[in-house]
Amino acid sequence: MKTETAVLYLNKGQERRITAGHLWIFSNEIDQQKSPLKGFSAGEYAILLSYSGKPLGLVYVNPHSLICARLVSRKTDLEFNHSFIKHRINVALSLREKVFKKPFYRLIYGESDFLPGLVVDRYGDNFVVQITTAGIEAVKDDVVYALKKIFNPHLILFRNDTNSRVLENLEQYNEIAFSSQGLNSSTDSIIVDLIENDCHFSIDVLNGQKTGWFYDHRMNRQSLQKYVKDKTVLDLFSYVGGWGVAMAKAKASEVTCVDSSAHALSKAQDNANLNHCQNLATIENDAFEFLKNCRAERRKFDVVIVDPPAFIKRKKDLKKGTQAYFQLNKMAMQVCNKDAILVSASCSHHLAKPELIKILTQSSGHIDRDLQIIETGQQGPDHPIHPAIPETEYIKSYTARVLIR
């Protein structure tokens, strides 16, 4: 590794965004005469220099990616190793421990915790790690070492099966990096427990979506609980019951969880039972089809939760995805009782907050409904937003009162 000697030069004037706080360097910003990218291997570390030769920090490089380098430190006289990673993890941990009383949260959120390409979710003594860049892949053993030194964990699981690794020319795989229980590659499932707000959940971190759980809506779920007592609740795209179980625990009269995955719904029912909730039912169906059937049957709800997967994963999906959000929210409002509550959320980074408001306004007007926005939500504090990197902000959530004109 040529960390001490390799240098990467920027083109003239391209340092402004970096000095303003951003951590990404794009391939068209590199001076290919002074430091040709083809001379670097994926995951190699280098000192980033301005066109004039001013040191800007330490980066790792991937010549095969559009984002060809990511800054890991403004200092250049250090090594990106287990000691550095341990320090960064401890800094991130100090924020989580200020906010959360129990050890269940996203411990590392990539660029926002100044470890670009690394995500770590904590479930007590169990840690699920996701690596999305070649630079972090090169130090994966150091990540494991740091986690073991700080936490003395029971489990460290790599969930490196995300599609984003393809952009870095990385293979997709899952791997048990450490297990105090002797788990190995032949394990079919890994069940861990977690506590979110006042609810207990049991999830499969090996087979669940992404890292197994979505901590990002934790605060929004807690906020909604005060509206649901003795109300009928519809939880669309319910997954394993994050929203639905929380509402059942908050004494909703009835909660209906709808998802296209029978396995996810089975876990949602298990989680309801875990919290001694007998007021939750599950329906396996496509959300759009379910809403269509509800309208035909004149079935309505007091609270409707719309938290779909990202309809807009890339900019080119913007038009089609926006239409999907419009149609979904319009149909959701059509199954709202008089004076109902609608939660409309989006995890699409490319859908800006004003656009989601516009969608809600247009979809409500299209069916003669009036809306009052009564709460605005975002991702929780274990998903901090880097002010210089808009991509780190992705969750939008609006709680609205739906009134019939």
C-alpha cells in the first residue's frame, strides 16, 4: 500500500467543494497528467493535493468508480488503520449514547460519521456491517478489530450484498466475521432482538432487508403513537411491523399490516405477539391493489401510514417515481375516514421535501380533500446529516390531518 507516497492531484479550481466540507472527488476533477487514475489500484490510499500542490487530506481511491476518491481525513500525517477507525467509531458512539439509553441504533452512518463507505447497525452486542466502497473493503479486518476492541461483541456480520457495491466493482457476499456462539457460513438465519422506543422486536439480520431493520424512522414512529389510541390503523409496506407494532402497542383499536412478503408479515405477527398485542392483523398483498380493493369495499381507516421503498433510486426515475408517489398518496387518502391522520414518507433522496409537499397538495386536491400538516419528520439522530453532502439526507415524513371538503 502506497499511503505515504501516493498523491492525487485535482484540476485547477476543483478544491473549492472539498475545502467547503464535501468528501467526494469525481474522476473528471482529477489532473490526469500529474496523477493518472490508471496508476492507482482500487482501495489504494493517497494524499489529495490541490492543483498548486496544497495538501487537502487523506483519501482512498477507486479508479473504476465515478466517485474516484473519498476523503477520510483532513490530515495527511496518519494511517487509515484500526486505530483511526477505532477513534472514529468512538466519536460516533459518543453521539448515540447521548441520545439513546439502550444500545440499539445505527452506530456508523458513512460520510456523516466521517467513515465514507461504512455502515454499522448495532443490536445490543450484535453488529451488522455494510461496506460499499473499495477503500473500506481494503481495511475490513481493521473494522472488525476496532469493533471487537470497543464492544467485545457476540456477533459481527457483514451484509455486503447491496447493489451499490457493483458501482465499485466489488463482489457481493454475506460473511460472519466473528461469532462468540460459533456461527459459520452454513447458518440459515441469525435472529437478534432489539428495542425501539417502548417496543421489542425480533429480526433476522442474515435474510432481512439491508441490515435487517430500519432505525431511521424511530423518532417518527414514536411521534405518531400519540394519535392512534382507539383508532383503526393501516400500515402499508409494513415489512416486519416497525410502524404497525408500535401503533398496536400504543393501544390502537385495530392495526392492519399490508406487505407483499409473507415472510415479513409472519415476522410482523411474531413481533406483535412479542409485545402482547392482539390487535394486529396482516394481509399479504400489493399495497396499490389493497387500496383499490378497500375503495371498492368502502373500507376506511382512522390512521394511514404510507412508508414505501424508494420509488426514485436514480435521477432518471424521477418522473415515473413522482407519479407513483402521487398515485399512492391519493389512493391512501381515499381510504381515510373523516378527520383522519395520514403519514406520508419517502426515502428517495432525489425527491426533495418541497416536491413531496407538492405531491400531497395535488393528490388531496384531486379527490376534494383538505390537508393540514401537523408534524414534519426526518431521519433520527443516529443518521446525522452532513451539511455539505445533500445525499446524506434522505428521509422525509409528513403527518397530516385529512379533511373532507
